[in-house]
Amino acid sequence: MNINVRKLSRKEIGEAIPLVWDIFNKYEAVNYSETGKEAFHLAICSSDYLDMLTAYGAFDDEKLIGIIATRNAGAHIALFFVHGDYHRQGIGKMLFKACLKDNENKQITVNSSEYALGVYKKLGFIQIDSLKDEDGIRFIPMTFDR
């Protein structure tokens, strides 16, 4: 396994969406209503949404295996997905570190899925509110302070 992490171009962010959608459906969609699944899909397929993102990809050789994307000048994690075959191998931590390196924010927020709650806690995020449901999208607000 030869993993490298680098910043993604806008084109590469768009090319990563099938990976995001596949991982979402495999691990997170079970907790979403049909309305929530549709809202998530519409968001990740929106050019306006994708244009707001700064993203980093993890590659095993040339194969994209994970992505982290922020918006609001790095103050909010919008997408964070790692292919299931690479879970629990430090890929998420590598992506988060790359994101932090170019990020001067003292605080970073995320709306964690129920599935990812443990991952964010391991990275140092703290839950700041209970489970929310907005337009069928279920999330737990969390924050990371440097």
C-alpha cells in the first residue's frame, strides 16, 4: 500500500463524487429518509456546492480512496469519506492532518453522521449538541478547537 494525500483540483473534486455517493450509501444512508438521501445527493451533485469546497484526496497509488472537503475558508468539514476497504488504517487521520496543515482556523465544525461520530471523537472533535434532522439529513454538531 502506497498512500499519498494531496490537494484536489476542482475537476478532481467532481470526479470524487461517485466515491462519496458509494460510501454514503454503504455506511450512512441506512439512517436517512428518502428525502434526506435525495437532499444529500442533490448537494454533492451541485456545481455551486462543489465550487465552495477545498478538498484533499488520499490515493493508493493512483486510486482515490478517500476525501475530506471543507467550506467557509476551512472552518467547516463538508465531506469526509474513506473507502471501506481502507477503514481503520489511518487514512482519515492523514486526510484530516493535510486539511489542518493549510487551515489557520482556531475552530473547525462538522455535522457528523451517526456512523462517523466515533471517528470524529478520535480526531479530537467534541459533540456540542444532540442529533439533529434537517430536511431528512441527520447529523450531530461537533467542534474541533486547536
